[in-house]
Amino acid sequence: MGSLNKGYLVLEDGHIFEGILVEGSKSSQGEVVFNTSAFGYEQILSDPSYAGQMVVLTYPLIGNYGLSYRLLEADQPWVQGLIVRELTLGEHYEKDEELKEFLQKYAMSCLTGVDTRALTRLIRKKGSMGGVISPNLDNPEALIREARAIAPPPQGLVRQVSHKEVRLWGAGDKRIVLIDYGTKKSIISSMVARGCQVITVPADSPAQTIMQYQPHGLVLSNGPGDPSECDYAIKTVKELIGKIPMLGICLGHQILALALGASTRKMVFGHRGSNHPVKDMRNGRVYITAQNHGYVVDEASLAGLGVDILFKNLNDGSLEGIIHRELPLMSVQFHPEASPGPTDTEYIIDDFLKLVKGNKNCA
């Protein structure tokens, strides 16, 4: 599938992985992370939460069902680079084109033939780190310095991926404002399918602007990067707490927790995949979830904030969801709409809409 041009992934700690660059690939840089999903590469490539990152897919055969534009989560791919063991031809009745053609159309950097198992083990041991994909190793020390110097854009990753204009979706009787920190289309479609009119607003929209839409509920979307850097978003949510039912998803969960007074921290290598088990602390049930995050809410920092723990991760015990004891607020670290992944936790969206129905402003 790929050309015979050699390519190299150079990591900030000095490790170098050799592979083959797909024709049309350009040099790229970003935080190198891994995803354990066995499917769903269309959604992964187009999820704005991956802005600024290069993704290692641990499943060895990628591209085996082609690419369907229907499954894309945004209007463009956001992954900085793709690193795989083998890029293969696809066979599926919904295939619009080969994955390779899609990568070339957007001049995305893709390195194939990489020992992704060794690379993943290294990331698990040392943590996510900066990396550069380059067609040559003429100056490896310069590439290592470049990998170490990777930083978010001046405006921040969230402002980079958030739409700059207000958008309207659906025509239901429940009016939901969704703050777009880098939302996936599937979050919007899951709300529309449940009879909601969804108004998406830019990430830096002030509280006053949001309330002018007279929403029945507020959704804080997923998105990329460090939540503590989104001071504008934390300020807005803090002003809206208690005024309107809220559901936070992924980054939105972290921003809600920060607005309540909790703290967050960076994980060693994060959770990225469609096979993460979480336990519902209310009834002991275990669900398999889709996740994509490198930061987590510090559970100890929730003390005295009036919230209960909804979910915990069974792999590492980290916090996966909260619900307020008095106010109509809830949030989850995983993606209840899945895409890709199991749909076990879609009921969380229904639970949120019950809070919305209880809102005195909702007819």
C-alpha cells in the first residue's frame, strides 16, 4: 500500500522507529499517543480531541474496510499523523474510498510498517511524548529538539478546533445549547435523534450569550488539550452552574469539575480506545466505554463540593463521572454516544434529558 520511501518517527527521549511513508505524506509533529480500538479509524482521524496529536493504532491491520464519509466526526481530519503496522485495502459495501486515498487528499502524514507493539509499550512505560515524523535522519539531534519543543498553538487547541459561528441542528421541542470545545458530530446527532433542537456555540461564548437562547439544557462537549488552560470556558460554566441543567462529556466533564472547584492532572499515557471498562458506583454494573483523554479529574479534590462519584475506571481506578447531589449537573469522562465503540452507556443522554424535562423553563 505505501511507497518505498523510508520514514522515521523520532521521539523526544531519543527513540527512533523506522517505517515506510505513504505517498504524499509530509513531515509532521505532535504528542504521540496510542489508541487500542480494533475499528473506527474514520472517527479517530476526524475527532477534534486529537488535535495536536499523532496517533499510534495498536490494531495491526488498518484500512481493511475502507473509508466512509458518513462516519467522520468533523468536516476535516484533526490527527497530526497516523502510525500503523500495516495499511491495507478495504472491502465494505459502504466504502467511499480507500483510507490511503483519504490520507493523501488531506496530505496527512502516515508512517506504516512500524513495530507498533514496541512503540506502545514504550509509551505505556514512559508516557505520552512529543514526536516528529520525518522522511530523513540527516540530523537526528535537531529532530529530537523539535520533538521536545512541541507546544499548543498560541490561541490554544480548543479555540483552534471550535467552530467560530453558531450552528442550528434539528427542530425538536427541547432546546439544548452545546458549547463546542471540539465536539464530535455524533454527540449532536444523538441529541437530535432524541427530539432536541441543538444550538452549537463557540468555545469562548460568554454565559450571557448562551442564556439569550433560553436553553432548556447545556452540553459541554469533548475537546483537545489541557482543561486547566481553558480559563474562559471555566469562567462561563461557573457562571451558569445552578441556572440550567448540564451534561459534561470528556473535556466538558473536566471543565465542569474545574468550575465546581476541583482540580485536574495529566495522566501518564491516558485512555484512548473503545474497550475501557467503567463501574457504575450506584449499582455495581460494569460498562465497556469509548474514551479519548489524557487528563483526569483528581478525585480527592472533589471533597466538599457536593458531588457523588458516578463511575470509576476498572483498569486504574480513575474517576469517570460525577453527579451533583442538589443541582441538575452530571458529567462523564467517556463518550456515552460511543462512535466508535459500544453503545452501552447511551442511557446517560436519556438521564440528562430527564434533568432537562425537570427544568422549570422546559415546556
